[in-house]
Amino acid sequence: MRFATETQEITDEQVETAEPVALMLYNDDENTFDHVIDSLIDICRHSSEQAEQVAWIVHTKGKCDVKHGELEKLHPLCKQLQQRGLAAVIEP
């Protein structure tokens, strides 16, 4: 499995809103399953089973919501996943 490095710029104004959003992970042709799983465990604090399930969903369906919550809490996680080369974005 590989993930694209496309990024989405998030403004400070968006970070200050408290509306629930989703941290999404998209499929690509760059990253391995192991890299994705390790990143989800390290950054999102997923269990190994949960991280593996997310990786398979992303691989088969093209995307998966990784976490839900407030933008100010998900924004740092999104940035860290992007820094590891994963196609992570925040969506409403």
C-alpha cells in the first residue's frame, strides 16, 4: 500500500473553530502497510489491530476516517501524518 503526499493547508482561523471534524487518510502508491500502521500507532495512538484495520480500509476503499473531534486537537495529528508522507486531511 502506498499513500500520496498531497497536503491541505489549514488556516489559524480554522484551527480555532470547535466544530467536529474528521481526520481522513487517503490511499496512494508511496507508503508501505508497515509505515502506515506504525504511523497510526505512534501518532494517533491506535492499537496495532486498529491501525491494521485502518490500513486495509484505506487500501481497499481509498480512504478512511482515522479520528473524529475538534479541529484544534486533530490538526497536530494531521500535520504529523503529513510529515511522514501520508495523505492525511481534515474534512468536515
